[in-house]
Amino acid sequence: MNIYWLQSGGCSGDTMSLLNCECNLFTLFEQLNINPLYHPSLSTLSYKQHQNLIDDILNENIELDILFVEGNVVLGPKKTGMFDTFMGKPKKDLIFNLAQKAKYIIAVGTCASFGGMGSYDEMQGIGLQFHHFKKGGFLGKDFTTKSGYPIINLPGCPIHPKYVAVILEKIVNNIEIKLTKNHTPESVYSYTVHQGCTRNEYHEYKVEENSFGERGCMFFHLGCKGPTTNASCNKYLWNEVNSKTRAGVPCFGCTRPDFPQPHPFFETQSIVGTPIELPKGVDRAHYLAYKDMAAAAAPVRLKKRTQKV
């Protein structure tokens, strides 16, 4: 199975994350019989060899099974795409042409999925099939690959390497990939970061923190987006050991279509002490009725922060 990895408007953070995969990337490729035609951090092709490879793909002399795109599609300045070029031409043109030949296309990271960094300024970054929450993006809302799938989004800043491994295994073994409304795989993104968080009990009893270094919940004051963000950070731990919330750092919501947010990360926007954005599935009326009772009923061990996390 041939794959081509293209880097566009991004920081290469997703590549660096992938290279740290606990599964060992090269062993994974060997086990799945994957042939990496090109990856900017792994390949040793000369300029001419790379150019010939692209020509062979576009002329269909070489099959392109999976196209990975890391980073958003750069349209700036003024929709010319000349802020990000390849062989003297806008890279967006190469992305478009390769997209017509691929059986599957994986948007790696939040930038490629939804626009991410540079999507709010003159860079004019845009996702492959979404611009934030709006479906459409660079390739259009109705675009599908040769396999019949739309763009498969794997958001994250950076992407968790295991997400890439899970999707590769599904494709190679011809297993159906069920997608959410944001075109993210259900098997990875049907959870919230809040699920599996070791601070859940503090959250339920509204034992909250105003500063870092404590054990309580960071949702109410410190900007944690765990209850509002779909990702498996507390299911697939980083390095199989940790996650942001387990380490005492608020979830940034880096898999959300609106990432990065325009307001400060370590502050929870609220009105009269009630967060503006509530946990998924919670309506405001029930939240207002419940929150004070929960805080009053909090066990002493939680109030004194004596529970280990």
C-alpha cells in the first residue's frame, strides 16, 4: 500500500509526534505492508526524483493509496497560495491534483482538518474539507476520494500517533471507518477528554481550583475544555503514561474545529460564576439547579484534596 505524506501550512509537530509512536513507526509500516513513497522527514529523494515521483502519481503510473496532508491549505495572499509554494507553484495546486488520485485522504492534525493556526489571518489557512465548523473547506463539501470516503479528519495539536496507527490498520484490513459529523473516526473521537480524567470526581462535586498545582477540577476557572472536547487523551495516554489533565494541565481543546480559541487558554469564560460553555449533553437549567447542591454534598476527603490522583 503506497502512501504519500505532504506537509503544507504547519509546524511539522504532527510528524514529530508520529515519529515518537510507541508502536515504532517503521515496524508498523512493515507489519501493514505499507510503502512510504515520500515523507519530508524520512525520504532521501533528490529534487528530480521527487518531481518524477509526483509525475508518476499524477499520470497514474504509480497508485496512490493514501494521501496524508499535514498542515492547512494556504490560500494567502489574496487566494493566490503563494505564501506556501512547491517547485515555484502554490502548494494548494499540488494538494488538489494529488487529491484526485488518492483512494483515501487523511487530514493529519487540526490545521489540515479544520484550518487551525493561520486560519484567522492573512495566511488564509483552510482545512481540506472544513473551515472550522463549516463543511466545505478547500476541496468542497461533496468531495469524496476513489474509495468513496470523504476526507478523514484526525485533529490534534499535535496528533496522537496512535490515532494514525488505528486508521492505517482499519484501511489496510478493509474495516469500515465510521465517521462523525466532523468526519472524525468514531472509534477515536466519540469520547470526551473528560472521560477517563482522574479529576472526574472533583468535577462532579464542583471542587474547583483557582490556581495550578492542586488536585481539584480545572474546568470552572482554569479554562479546561475536557468536558467539551472530543478526543481520547485519557483513553490512549501519551507515551502510554500520561495526559494533560493527569499532569495538572487544563485541556486546550486542541481537537476542536475552532482551535485555537481567541480568548486566553487558562481562563474559563463565565457569567456570574457559571461557565458559558457547559459540558456536552448538559443543559443550562439542570446545571444551575444541580451545581450548588453538588458542591454542598462534596465529601470532606475531596474538599481537603486528600484523594490521590
